[in-house]
Amino acid sequence: MARNSEGIVRLNHPLPLLTLTLLLSACTGWSPTEPGSGPASPSAGVQTPSSQGSNGVQVFPLQNPAVKDLLADAGSAESVGDYGKAVVFLERALRIEPRDPEILQSMAEVQLKNRDYEQALNFAVRSYDSGPRVGEICSRNWRTIAASREQLGDRAGSVEAAQRASACESTPPDRL
């Protein structure tokens, strides 16, 4: 465990970070007044459905170790509801890898939780443009686009994007 210049503790192994994240999430209760939480929030259906249906083909790019650390820091900040700090970490990661679809999608999801639907839409489209056309990231892209369009009053665009999300789920071919 090390502390950086901003006083943020970095864990060197992912297991303690996962344990800490789970403990913190168990300690925080759900409140319908929190932005971006609860079933009524636009971000509620972005990650869960795609991770549940991720048994098909998945494409994950190789990542710079510094980017991995920044994504972990952003995830930790997001899990405690500090979306501003999560944005700062994601912006740093984007300076290193400006076209990384995972970073762009993470930023889209944080912006969705911040209720900045224009930015969420922008980042999700950029992630889709530079990312894989199958798998979890693709599905999350389209679910974010659907949620953003819905909040921006584009009902038809939202329905179309939701339909395209299901097209991302591709199963591997049967083996002979």
C-alpha cells in the first residue's frame, strides 16, 4: 500500500482493492435521492444487463499499467459517489490513452450518473467508434446511448439504440 502526493492510498494488489470496494459498497445504503442510483436512474440498466449477458465473444484491449491504476481509482471514487473525482481520474487516463474504448465508456457512465446526458452520449459514441462491435463494451455503449437519448427527449433514438445493444451480444461459434 502506498500513498501518492494527493494523499490517495494505492493498493498494489487487486484483491485488497476488491475487498475494500465490496466492504464500502455494503456500508453505503441505497437512497432514492442520490443522483445516479436506484432503479429510476438512467444509469441503472447500463452495466448490469451487459455483464449478465457477457457469455459470448468479448474483446478487451491491452492496457497501460498506469491506465489500469487510474481506472481502479476512478472506480473506487465512483463506488462511493464521488463522481467529480472519478472524472478527474478518467481525464488523466484519457490523456494517456485518448481512444481507449473502456476509458471512454467509463467516462460516459460517470457523466450519465452526473446527469450530463450530452457528455454521456458524446463519450459513449466515441467509445463505440473506437471499440469492438461485439461484447460487453459494445452493449454498454448502446445502453448508455439509449439512456442518454431518452433523457434528452429522443424517444425514437433511444428505442433504436436499445435494439442495437442486443446486436452486440454475439455467441462464439460451435466447435466441430
